Amino acid sequence: MDFLNPVLNGFVVVLEPMNLLYCLIGVVIGMLIGVLPGLGPAATIAILLPLTYNVEPVTAIIMLAGIFYGAQYGGTITSVLLRLPGEASSVVTVFDGYQMAKQGKAGTALGLASIGSFIGGTASIVGLTFLAPIVASFALDFGPAEYSALALLGILLVATISNGAKTKALIAAAFGLLLATVGRDIFTGESRFTFGSLELADGIDFVPIAMGIFGLGEILYNLEERHRAAKAPSTVTNVWPSRKDLSQASGAIGRGSVLGFFLGILPGGGATIASMASYAMEKKRAKQPERFGKGAPEGVAGPETANNAAATSSFIPLLTLGIPANATMALMFGALLIQGVTPGPQLVEQDPGLFWGVVNSMYIGNILLLIMSLPLVGVFVKILRVRAAILAPVTALITLLGAYTINNSMFDVTLVVVFGIVGYLMKKFGFEPGPLVLAFVLGSLLESSLRRSLLVFGGDPTGFFSRPISATLLAVFVLVAVLPGLRSLLAKRRAATADPATTKIKETV
Amino acid sequence: MIRVQETNRTSGGEDGIHSRRSAGQSAPARDTEVLPDSADVLAGPEDDLTPEQLAAQWEEEKPPAAGPLANAASSLVVLGIGVGSLVLSVAMGLGTPEAPQPGLWPFLVSCVMVALALFQLVAGRHNRDAEKFTRMSMAPVTGLVTLAAMVSLMPVIGFELPALVMCIVWMRFLGGETWRSTLLVSAVVVVSFYGIFVLALNTSIPHLF
């Protein structure tokens, strides 16, 4: 029972009125931005970071987490009703969800998605509750060598698994590492890359970078593409799925929960990949795969369950190892650092109130979201009428004024605009902004643990391979770094030998 | 398949939404219009897209891809940053692995960056993941100008007037709202921001009134 005591105490933390209120605010904001195409959860969390300065750490993270998993619920609504995915993680829901809506079963699709999301999210919290302390206790022995290897692997995985050009994502990550070195060197106290500027002497804050690159960069980028005016249906009826629908989708929900949970833990994984993997799996498993794309309930229930399970379980690496598994978790990491909390294996022991408070708040949040997305779905459908043209200047203003309130300095606001330009140009030229922010957050940890471990090893880099865990992690690092090149080389060779055959097939087709 | 997509484009999104509206309701009695039926016929080919066709359609709706020049330009910028920081880190002193000087870590990162930039310069020649700057790109540029103006004017005349101008420019000229709703919403937005940041939160944001 000793194990369960802190878990139960976590509920006491959640039920404090302040925390409940922020949980509600978080999930409502998450739901809203999920419904509105354009801003994603990462951008929203970045823009709202200044809001978290004046509240308790646990309250802040409860709200930010609510935004994250709330967006997974909200993204479904536009996918089903308008065939416009509100979030990247709801893209596959469009295929069957919209077809269901066309057949007059929009309510059923939304209901199945919410129930699946709720089950996936809740199952994932239960998994988190049991797995997180185990991972944390395992990681307690980690020294600087293990942390260097882990941070390197985390950055590499996030950069290479993200969609888009891998080399460009790695370049973004390297740029993030460089930005992290600006300011005073913690070992020698010398200034680096400050160009004589006093404001840069303490280094660049995480918040202006995140607000600029994720927030303003995305706002500017969205100005360019004109969103088709989305005319929302005035009402959606019959959101309660029938027993037949539920039993048809129950397998998909179960498989989606498990799949999403595990994909969420992996660095570079997360909600988007989980939803795609679940859709592919459901289609493969189905007895009549041709039903998919024509309104198969499993095609909605599976991915929606998986993306919620993954959104929840991606907290495990952050809260137990101190390594964010994706860009949104990098923002959570930054938010915790602002509050003076360093996420890591000690967190669950040293600050159980925070740890279990955040974890247990997700139960409450999921219940709130279930209520909002079943009986109240009509209210959120109405939100779709808010036009992007009105939303854009409002979010831009929130960003600028919010940036000012961090330190009451115009320098921060200027930084946000500068990084907004950087973020916009990065998106234009095909560089993922996620790896940059992640690498920036991990940069100082990586450098200091690298230098510490080199001190321990007497300056001998092969020392990393003398410790089993760091050796394994580095071996995986090398494998991940080399594998894509090897694979394309093999594919080329195979194509060269098989060339005559393929041309023949092409001719007959 | 190409023909299907062309009909989609001409029929546009609006019709599809109408048909969605009629389909999305199981109790059509109240809201049924004459229009959805005809729209249904029009939107027929669009609605029957398979996932693959839908993905292809999204692909087509993306902004046009930029040519090899964009790749060369971005790689060269990265190369420039990499070489610049390389030089600066060497100037800071590298030291040895057991007694590193401040420049060692930035030096390592810069080396990786230079290598990646060179690789991208050569291997990315045929990639089409960058987007072309089109006439639409004037919108973010205009947006940026208003933001920059706001940042420089805020310390002088407070945030209210620059924010109002920014809202008006973004809604009327970038968003294509009507003058009526632009002026109304802009005023409401600025007043409510004044209420939140100045009156309620009592922050020290420079304000005129």
C-alpha cells in the first residue's frame, strides 16, 4: 500500500479548487484550439507560457497538459464534420470519420472518437502510474555519461522521426544547441556569442524562443495560406453511439490504447505517429479492408484512441528521465524549468505532490473532455464560425503583450519577433522547428553532462563505451544515424539489379 | 484520377460543406434547404475520394515548391552560421577534452553544422520540401512590418494605438474582413486587452491612457 499513498495524495492536490480551475481552463483551451484549424497545441502552449509564471508549478503543468490532450479531442471534430483535420494527429480520422458524417452518422463518429479517446487516455494514465516509478528508479543510477548519451539519442530520434527532411531537422537541432551556448559558460564563467550585448550575457531565455518560433512563426506562416471559409453545421445530433457500433469498435479501441501508449513513450513518437500506425493496423487486421475509407467505425475509433493514449504516455520520459520525447514535451520541460523544477528521476521521490498531481489531473481532464465532447459538442461546433482573420491578430497581440509581461522588458518582445521571423523562414524552407526547440532545451544539460563525464573519464571519449547503459544508448545512436543511409544504399543497389524487371512491369501496366 | 481532382477544384469546398451539413443531421426536418440537394450533385465526385486521392488532393493544395535555388540558399546560410560560430569558438579557445575551454562544445556543434550544411547543399539539390515565395507571401511580410512598428512604438506611445492599427491591418487587408466588422472587432479587442493587462492584471505594459 506504501506505493499507493503518494498516488492518493496526488488526488488531494488535484482537488484543490485552483488546480481544478486550471485543469478546466486547460482542457477548454485545448478543445478550442483543436477545433480551430491553424494553431496547434505546441504553438498555443508556447504563447500561453507567460500565464504560468505566477502560479504554482503543479497548477501550471496541469493547465499546459490539459491543452495538449484537450487538443487531441478537439481535432477530431473538424476532421469528421468538415474534412479539415484540426490537428496533425487527426488527419487519418478524416478518411472514415467524414464518410461516416456523410452517411448521417456524424454524431456516432464523434461519440466513438470521444469514448475511444477517454478510454485510451485513461488506460494510458493507469499505465503511466505503474510504469513511471519503475523507469524513474531505474534511472536514479544514471550518471553524466548516461545523460549525455540519452540526450544525444533523444535529439537524434526527434529529428529523424519527424516528418520532413531529416538533414534539415538535424541542422535545426544543431542550431538549437548553438543557441543554448549563448551567454555565460557555466564552467569558466566566460561569455560566449554575446557580441558585447549585456542582455545576452545571461543567455537567451527559453520562453521568447518558444513563443517566437512556435507561436509567432506559425501565426505568420498561417497568414499566407488562406483557409477555406469553414461553414459549420448548425447542430450535430445523436452523439451516443449504438451498442452495435461500440462492439464493432471495441477491438480497435483496445488495440489503439496499447499501441498509442507504447508509441507515445518512444522519443520522436507521439500522437501523430500513433494515430497513423493505428489506422494502418486496423486496416491490415480487418476482414474486409475495403470498408476503410468508406466509413468504417474502427478507422475513427482506433486512431483517436491511439493519439490520446500517446499524448498521455509521452509524459513518461519527461517526468521520469527528464528527456522530452517530442516538441510539445520540450515546452513542458521549459515550463517546469521556469518554475525551478528540474524534471528527472528524482522528481517522483522529491516532489510527489507535483508528479502525482499532474498525472492524476489527467483523469479529471479526460472526464471533463468526455462531458464537453458528448453533450456539449454543439457548443464547440459553433466555435468553428470564428474566422481565422479575426483570430490571427488576437493571438499575435497575446503573444507580444504576454512576452512583455515575462520580465517587463521590450528586449524579450523584440526577441520574440526576431525568432518569429526565424520560425517563419524555417517553415518556408522546410526546416522543422520542433528539433530546434528540443535541442535548445536539452543543450545546457547535454553540454554540462558531456563535460562532466569527460572529466570523470580523464578526457578519454572511449570511456562512454565502458559503462553498459551509455554504451547501449550510443550504439543505438550510431544505428539510428547510419541506418537510413545504409537503407537507401541497399535500395539503390537492389533497384540497379532489378531494373529490367521493373521496367517490364511498368510497360505492361 | 487527374480529372477527378480538376472537378474538385472547380466545385470548391463550399458545396462539400453544404452537403456535409445536410448529411450531418439525422433529423433534417428543420434545417433542410433546397440548396444542399443540388450541392450534393455538384460535390459528388469530391465526396467520393478515397484516402489516397484525398492525400493527393492535399498534396496539390500545398503551396508551390521552391526550386534548387532555395536549397542552395538555405544551405549556404546554414554554412555561414556554422563557419561563423566555428571561427568564434576557436577564438574562445578549445582546450583539451579533460580541460575544455569554453569554445570546445560550440566548436563540436559548429563542425556538425558545417558538415550537415555541406551534405544538404549537395544531397538536397533535388529535394522539393521548401516552399516558393508567392504573392501570398506579402501577407506575412506586411504582418511583420506591423509587428515591428508596434514593438518600436510601444515604448513611446503605449500599446493601444499600435495594437489598434495592427488589428485593422490584419483583419481588413490580410484577412479580407469587411470594414464594419474590422473596426468593431478591433476596438473590442484593444479595449479588452486594456482591461485584462492594465486594469485586471495591473502589468507594467506601456500604455497611453
